[in-house]
Amino acid sequence: MKKRIWIPLVSVVGLAGLTAIGVSRNESQIKQCNAGSDSHCIKIADLHGPNYSEASRITNPAYAKAITPEAIEASKSQEEKQREAKKSKEKAQRIEAAKSPEQREADKVYKDCVEWREAAIKVDGEEKAYKYFTCEENKARMLNWKDPFDRLKDAGGQTALVRRCERELKPTLKDPGSYQYVSGRAVVPTDSTIRVDLQFRAKNSFGALDLGKHWCSFAG
């Protein structure tokens, strides 16, 4: 029996102690607010809102200002802004972490380019600066850049490209049946094209074999 009675008594004493601490803390905040500490007035307003039971004891005007609808709304807006800023920062960090080394390098080059362009605008004007510093196009090229070997491979390989160029060439010859392959190679001169250079022999209008050259351009 003693044990059963003792536990509730401990609980009651504990709760009473916590309540006393809370009351003492509130008393301290009210005294400091009334003594001229606006920060304590604002803290009371944030903690208890406009319906605080002890509001009549607070004489500092800072408390009255802190519980106006405008002040409460402004406080909420500030909290909302902080939450949004935190979300945006976390999102930016996730995006940055997911970027490839190539993307990070392109971003760095683009940022430097924009800074140079801004400096050039002050000296040469906007028209010239945008003409010489094509930052957006440069970034797109960097992101779309592909190793020439991989581009040839994706286009079917050098042999397939040479055969494709031959198919384009033969119908234009005087005697397509006389076509003889001599040499051919595929090169990658630009970011968006593949060029095939051919050397061949074929009969001319007089029936003699001539050495000729031909080139084809393919997207890739």
C-alpha cells in the first residue's frame, strides 16, 4: 500500500515544482519587459500570443505593438521566408550534389564568362559585350560535347560512314560501275558534324580512269 501511495505523491510534487518554475520564469519576463526590455516583451508575445491571461500587468508599449495583427502577420511572414530560404538552399545543395564533374566545370566557366561580360558592358557597351562573350552558347556546347571517338562510334563507325559516303557519290559519276575505292577516312571537325574524305578512281567521259576526291558531311 505504501508503494501505491508514494508514486502519485512524487508525481504531484514534481508537477508542482515544474509549475512553480514556469510561474517564476513568467514573472521574471514580465518584470524585465516592464523594466524596459523590449526583447522580453516580444518573447512574451511570441510565447503566449494576444490572449495572454497576464497581459493586463504588462505596461511596456512594446508588448502591445508585438501583439497587433500586423506584427503577428509580419512575424509569420518572416518565419515563412526563413522556411522557404531553407528549402531553396537544401534543394540547391541536392542539385549540386547530383551534378557530374562536366556540369560543374561548365557552370564555373559560365559564371566566369558572365562576370567578364558584365565588366565588358561597362567599357564597350552591351552590344559588343554580348557579341564577344556568348556565355550561354559556350555552356551549351560544353554540356553537349562528346568525345570524337564516341561520336564516330555512335554514328556507326568509320567503315560504315565511308560506305555511306560512297553510296552518295556513285550515282553522280559518269560510270558508277567503274568506281574503285582508294582511301577514306572520317574526321570530326565541329561539334555537330562528321566529315568523310574519299579518294577514288572512276572512268571519265572518255573512258579513262581518273583519280578523284570527294567529301561528305553528316550530322553526328
